[in-house]
Amino acid sequence: MLSRTRPEITENRVEQIRNVIRENPEWNRTQISQHICRMWRWQGPNGKLKDISCRDLLRELDKADRIRLPAPLKPSRSGGGSDVIKHIEHDTTPIIRKLPELRPLRIENVSSGRDLTTFKSYIDQYHYLGFDRTIGENMKYMVYSRDGQSLSCLLFGSAAWSCRERDDFIGWDKRQRVRGLNNMTNNTRFLIFPWVKVAYLASHILSLVVRRVADDWQSKYGHPVYCLETFVEAGRFRGISYRAANWIHVGNTTGRGRDGGHKDAILPIKDIYLYPLAKNFKAALTQ
């Protein structure tokens, strides 16, 4: 059976990795990760190996002294490090208009070339979180007015591995979550450019994107997504645009981080919003 989500790392699997490294001393990190992906059948529905995700896993295990990787062929990013983003100049002429004057909006998928460079530059310069590298399945959108003016960009990526309030709302157990997480996606970045001042634009963009993201995902990756999620930093934003676009507020994060190994909040508290893409989304995610 193919594994689309990150496999559970048991001691037996760690020992398998050690054996691969021990028996193939001439292999580099890429060869090791690709072999492990094939061994565990860790690949996407299109058959592509989850090589980048596997290498991140190997680096984590190496950092924790559970395995010993060969030296990298070239300097790698530090854990969680960002891409080196090329900043380019953008037209920042103020756009202060009424929404009907910009409609119909044009939404374009971004995948490569100059469009991707422009997309990364916008987010890195103008989003408060900057642009971090994308690992695994993701969808990037640029939004333009009917006259071709750049207005906004959005990034969807991997859903959060674990989130109590979200998981309780969906009603899945750990095994169901591991199986179903690949059928969710997280709106990790949503940016209206700071020189764009148009009332109701953000909620209108969200309403347009949610109508197409499932088809785009199916076309690109060969499997559906049934639900969207996003995390809005409380105190910094009020989530008005998501509420206006009918996203559902299901609770707040604890601020204890991904692993939750802290008694007190160490990260900003965030509001959790979900947007179901199918009426039976809970059943689809828990089957």
C-alpha cells in the first residue's frame, strides 16, 4: 500500500535506515532517501517519490544522533531554513478602487519560471512571515484584476500534522488522521498587496479560490482534497475575511508548538478556520 503521508518512525524503521547506510557506504544522501522511499513505498499518487520529505526526516534523525548520514555533497539549509529569495521590484502604484471596477478577477496557477520568482518575491517582501520553502504538495495562486493589475497571492501546502481543536471537529482518531491528512490542505499564506485598498476584496478572492482548489488539486496530484484549513494569528488579525467567506472558526491553537512538549505557550496563539469542500467531508476524511 502506498504511503502518502509521513510514515510513523518506529525503532524498527530507524534500524532499517541504519542498515541501508551501513550496507551502502558509497551512497550520498539523495540515493539513501530515494531507496528508503521505494522500500517504504513513500510516494505521491502520481508515483513520484517523497524524496525531499524523506531527506528532511533523515536530517532530523541525524541531528538527534539516531543515525549518522554521510556528509552532504553541498551545504544544505539549516533545519526549517528558507529559500534564498530573489527580490525584484514591483509596481507599487496605489490601487484604491471599488471591487466591481476590478471584476472579474483572474486567478492563475503559479508553478515555475519568472512567475514563480515573482510570487516568492511578493510574499517574502510583503507578508509578515516571509516565504518559506514548500515541501510536498502545494498550490500557488496569483490574482489579477480584469485589467491585469497584480492584487494578491495565496499559497496552500501541507495540512498541520496535529491540531487538537481541528481533529476534534473532524472527529478522526490518530490512524484516520494519518490516512486522511493528505486530503486536506493548509492556506499558509494569503497576501493582499499593501498598496491595494479595495473593500471586500479579500473575502471575494477567498470565495473564488475555494471554488477551484479541489479541481486544481485533483488535476495536479491525482487525488482530492475535502477540506481547507488556515491559522490566523490572534491579536494581529481578526479573521474577518475568512469569516465573511464562510470559513468555520473551530477553536484556537495552544501555542505549544508542533510537538506540544511544553507546559506554556511558546508560539503565538492562532485562530483555526476550516472550509469544507464537500458536504460529507468528515466521512471522506475518516474513512
